[in-house]
Amino acid sequence: MTIENIPQDDDLLDQAMVFEVIENQLADNYPKQVKETLLRLTMKGNSRETAIELIACALAPEMEAVIEQQQSFNLERYVSHLALLPDTPWLAEE
């Protein structure tokens, strides 16, 4: 599963924005689970690029909820999705 599989409105949410947010989260070490997930995924043999794409699959739905539906960012749900990677069952629900 890659970020290309996530439905997106090009005007509101694009891949570059999602990847930039992830890189900022890694640099800030917040939430710390992003860095932990990156390490876990790369230790399992994924490239850094693939691991970032998987993390993007967890982040994009949260960003979409904030941008398109004016919901609050749900950190708990984001962290729970990170824990499930590389599986992405929440994408099958859409």
C-alpha cells in the first residue's frame, strides 16, 4: 500500500504536503511514535522511502479530516494506525 492509493482532493491535500509533515514530525520527534515506526519498518527490511510512504498512509486520513471536515487532529487514532503498519486496514474501510 502506498500513498498513491489514498483518495485525495488535489486542491486540499497533496503528497508533498504529507511527506513534509512527516519529515517535520521526525525532526521534532513529535509524536515520538513516528520515529519509532520509521525505525521498526526499516528494521523489517523496508527502505526509508517505503517506510515514509507507509507512515503517510496513516497520516493522510488525519490530515484530510482536519482540512476537509474541520475535525480536530486525532493523535490517538494516528498513533494506533502507526502501530498497525505495514498493515493498513483503515484504508479498506473507506
